[in-house]
Amino acid sequence: MSFFRVFLASFFGVITAFLLLFVVFLFVLGALSAFVSFSSKDTTSSIDDNSVLSLNLNKVIRDRTSPIEEELMDILGLDFGQVGLNKITDAIERARDDDRIKGLVLKSGFPQAGWTQIATVRDALEDFKSSGKFIYAHDEFYTQRGYYLSSVADTLAVHPMGIFSFKGLVAEVLYYKDIQDKYGIRMEIIRNGRYKSAGEPYLTNQMSPENRTQLSELLFDIWNGLREDIAESRNLTENRIDQMANDLEAGIVQEALALGLIDTLVNKEGFDLLVKEKLGIQQDDSIERVSLNESRSLNRVRSTNVDHRIAVVYAQGIILLGDGFEGTIGSRSICKTLRTIKNRKSVKGVVLRINSPGGSALASEIIWQCVEDLKEEKPVVVSMGDVAASGGYYVAAGAHQIMADPKTITGSIGVVFSLLNAKDFFDDIGINAQHVTTHDNALDYSPFVGIQSGFRSVQIKEMDKIYTTFKERVAQGRGMTLDQIEEIAQGRVWSGKQALEIGLVDAFGDLSLAIEKAAELAELTDYSITEYPRFESTWESYFNALQGVYRSKTSQAPFIDTEMTNRLMDEIDKLKLVQDGPQTVLPFYIQLR
């Protein structure tokens, strides 16, 4: 008996000590945060003249990172391996307007980002160059994304033994019919829309003509934009760019140099000498570098008028019912944010930044209604990121203005419903499910027997209702007829370029242009920007942020392992949506590389 008393006393003593230490940790963290915040207010003088902004973009680039993670990075010096697109563009803008910054040194051979995010950074770099300042880029390994981003540089250098990729784009879709047949575990799919290929990989072993058509058009639209920008930056013709990619003429860095795709082959030390020469300093002198975090000390030109604000609401990830969490869009969470903004008098306009493949149809409808309510009080502009498709387009459809990048993946107006059927598998291993019911259709679904015919007919009617409502929302928001919407719906995926042509978006533009448009609609010339959702500094938020260190380190595994992991996690995320009923979700995992 005494043993258990001693054990329990020791156990609770350890727990109490741990909690006290954690409280002390949070207290110290808060004090350090306050100190960092205070000290950062008077650091503009620490930036030396003749400095360069140094950007390492070989990280996961998200539209916005958690402020909690940024706080821990500043205080504890942690590296989460990710960076916010908003922070990158802000740093470049500040560096452009600060006379102490003479140029920009770029390391971005393999950024983990979508094409529209890459294009946004590239546009910001072009704007930086227009101020008369230089950009020098160097890395040891260049993917096509990395090269496209870095091709804007005045001087693009690669290590003599480096790796260079320039071969055009490919989209790969995995099909699961054979493995389902082999193991007896399959997804039962109900769908509508001729192009709604969300369930196609589970139903067949090969790509349908409709799916191949939409993917081909999407790829070529994106490639044409990349080709045009690279040709202009490198003073080459677009035909020549196509020929190089088609014939793999730039398979090694020496060939890329001879073709004019890059400017020189040097190691890191040699590259630093080039930068020093450009700055006009001696070889023995140090380059004064300003990091991304330190860029907040650069002079800001943008207004900070606190009386008039434009709210930027970030909606990133799968759309789910209820409360969301980091990297997802919860219907309850985002509607709470939108209601807060609606009642905040200082907010005069709203930008909804969407980067989502969709998700729950019901959650999408709930968010759409919240956007409609917000529109009654304030102008709402949607800024589309890499993906704003299916449910992602659903929540955007009613905005006063929709802006996208030509490379945005959007559309996919359709509905799909899926459930797991493992009957054959359970039969093979000797598990037989028996049921007792009160009515003929009481058993609607079980993974042991699959979807029953009565339940299937009900779901088809439910999906028809959702599809019709989806089209009505789009028709209302875009000022089109239902017949016009049906022509461009049916689950088909469109590029941003195609979406502009068919009326699904209003204009091309990145987040900064969307903010300007919201200010214009709100009749503002002087305003500041406030970002949402807000993140509370709680024990859970700090713990989750610290877990991000581990996640970031595992995400920096070899490229092929990271890609396979991302694809598997994407499929798992979609399986989580089953519990939310019919889905307005992007039809397949699109990895363009």
C-alpha cells in the first residue's frame, strides 16, 4: 500500500514540476517576446550602408506562416524550414525602398512552393530590379521552379559540379484499381460532372480522355507563361526555350552556360567575390547581409494608418466542418473571423486569400453564406493562390472581385461522394458481418458490406441538389445563367488564364494587387493591413509550434521521399473528408513538375 502512495506522490510530483517548469518557460518566453518587440522598434540604425538583402528561399513557402512559429524563430533561433509568402514580398518591398540596400543575393535553387507563389516572388523581384538595384543568384542545384524564380537575376551562377533541370512540365496521376482488386479494399464513388474525375483513380487503371484534355490544357497554359518570362529575362526566343526543353539541351550546367540559361559557373567563394566586386568593396571585406528576419528593420514606405484597415484573411488547406486548425479551413473558425471583421469599424475592405482544393460541400456552403453576410457591410475581393478549386471556388464565387494568377488551378465545379468498401478483404480473412434491422433500408452503409442501393439513390439525389446549388451560387456571383455555368462546370479544372477567358475570374493579379483593389472599392488611399486569422499565445499553440521543428526537419528529406510523402498525405487528407458527406474537392492530386 505504501508503495502505491509513494508511486502516486512521485508521479504527481513529476507532473507538477513539469507544469511549473512549462509555466516558467512560457513566462520567460513572453518576457523575451516583449524584449524582442521593444528592441526591434529601434533597430533601423543597425543596417549599414552598402548592404544586400540575403534571401534563402530553399524552404517550404506558404501564403502565411503562424505568428507563433515566427515568434519562436526570433526568440529561440529555431528554423521551421518554412517561410510566409507575405514576409518574402514585404522584405523585397522594404529593400527596394531603403537606400541602404544596394542589391539582393538570392539562393533559391529548390524552393518548395507552388507556381503562383513562385510567380509572385518573381514579380516582386522584377519590381526590385526596376528601382535600379541588382540581383545576383547562386545555388548548387536548380529545379525548374528554382530556375524560373532565379532567371530574373542580373547574374545567375551555379556551382561547376551543380545540377540543372530544364525539361518542361509533367502531371502524374496515380491509379488504384489494381491494388483495390488485389486486396479487396476499394473506394465506392458517386460523382457528377463529365470532368469530375475525383474518383477516377479508384474506378479505372487509365486516364480518361476528358481528364487528359483538361490536364494537357492546364500544363500548356502554365508552361507558356513560364516560357515567356524566361525568354524575356534571358534574352532568348520562346521557340528556342521550347527546343532546349524538348531536346534536353541543358542537361548539365556546362550546357546551360553555353546556351545562355545561366551566366557563370563558380563555387560559393567565387560567387561572393562577384558580389563584392558589384558592391565596390575589397576582397577581404565582409558583405553586409540583411536576412529575411532582419528586413523588418528596413524603412517601411507603406502607410500604417490605423483608422482605415484592409483585412487579409488567409484560407489555406482542405475545407472541413467545424473548427479548423493550422493548414485547414474550418467552417466555424473562418465564419467567426468573418463576423469579427464585419463588426470591426476600422476594417473598410477585405481580401480573402484562398489556397484550397476544396473539401466538405456543406462547409463550403456555410462559408459562402458568411462571405455573403460580410459583403453587405464591406467590399470583398478574393485573391487566388496556387489552387482555388471546387470548394475553394465555391467560397470565392460571391466576392465583389476575383483575382487569380494565370497559373492558378481553379474551377472544378462539381460534387463527389466516396466511402470505403472492404467487403472482399473481410471475406478473404474470414470476417462476416450480419445485421438485424427494423426497416428495409435501415442499413445504409458499412465498410463490411459497402453502400446499399437505397442509400446510393438518396446520395445521388443529395449530390444533384448540391451540384445545382453550387451552380446557382456561381451564376449569382458571376452574373451568368445556369446554362452558361453548366457549360464550364461539370467538374472541369481550369487554369487562371482559362478562367479569365470564361468569366470565372475578373482579373490577373497577386495578393498585393488584390489589396489595392479592395482599397479602391472601399474608396481608400491611406490604409494599413491587418492579417487574419489571429493566433492566441496558448500552451497548445506553443507546443504545436515546437512540433513544427520536427515536421520541418522531416520535410527536408531527399526530394523524391518528400514528394511521395506529400502525395500520400494528400490522399489521407481526402479520406478524412468522408465523414463530412458529399465533397466539392479537387478531382486529383496535381503535382506539376
